[in-house]
Amino acid sequence: MTTRADDERPETPGQAGVLPSELIRHAALCWEAEVENARRHANRMNLLLPVILGVLGLGAFNLGWMSDRVPALEPKWAMQVVRVLQLGSLLLFMRSLLILLTVRLRARPRTTASFRLSLSEEIESDSENVGIAEATRAVFRCTYGAALDLRRRNATEQVRIDRGQQALLLASLHALLAVACYTLFAALPLRRS
């Protein structure tokens, strides 16, 4: 017994087993979405790295405080608290830079996700003898496989960028605490017993 939908769908030779075009469009949309995510990650990196390098390179840390010069700050332990916070901030800035710039060493070079878009050699060399159904399946497999690979890479990159941002936030909090402590103790009247 056939339904009306079956009657309306004409079956022509060569179309049996062909993937619907919606699946290929979906795979292409998945790929484009992951490419856009990769662009966003690159933009975040392009924002974070100059900030970190600027803070480290422009001397936001007055390393003279770490030397023999001691600013007039009482009690003496207050200066030690400021130094510890400042050193912690410096270390956290360097940690965020290290997290963002570290690349895992691999035994062999990692191919790009777009490499998975390549069709098999069989299909490329004998494209005239490939059926529509087989070509459609091959295109879908390649496109969707590349999109999934790029999604996995984007997720890994997202975690790395988030960890770098967390370290940057902690470094900024340490720096602000160091400034606040220094300001607070410098403004307090000196109490002598």
C-alpha cells in the first residue's frame, strides 16, 4: 500500500540512495559555523596577546620595588604584602601568556581541518564513472567530517583561551590588590608606640 507522498515522489533511475540536498546544505552550514567560531577565537587571541604583552613590556610592574630601594611604607610587613601581590601578579601574567602561546609537540605535523574536505583519490581520478549517489555521499562525508574535526579543534581552543583569560583576570586582581594595599598603607597615619 503506497501513500500519497510516495505517489508524488517520482523515482528516476540513478536517484535511489541519493542523500537529500538538505543534508549537504546542513554539512556546509556546520562547516561555515565552525569557520566563524575559529575566526572569533583568532580575534580573541589578537585582543588578549597585545594586552598581556603590553602589561609585561611597558613596565606596568615597577620592578624597582623588588630591589634594594624601599619606599616609605609602614608597617614593614605591609611592603612585603605588596611585593608578594606584585610578584604573584607578574607570575600570573606570564602564566596567561604561556597558556595562550603554548603549542603541543606532536610526532608528526597536524593537518588542517580543511584537509578533510578533500575527496578520495578514486573519486577525483575517475569522476566520470562515479554515480550521483556515491558522489553525494562522498561530498557529505568529507564536508561533515571536516566540520566535526574543526568543531573539536575549536572546543580545544576555546578551553585554552578561557584558561588564559582566567589567569589574566587573576593577574589583574593581584595587581589591583597590590596597588590598593600600597595606597591604603601609604595613606594611613604612622602610629608609633
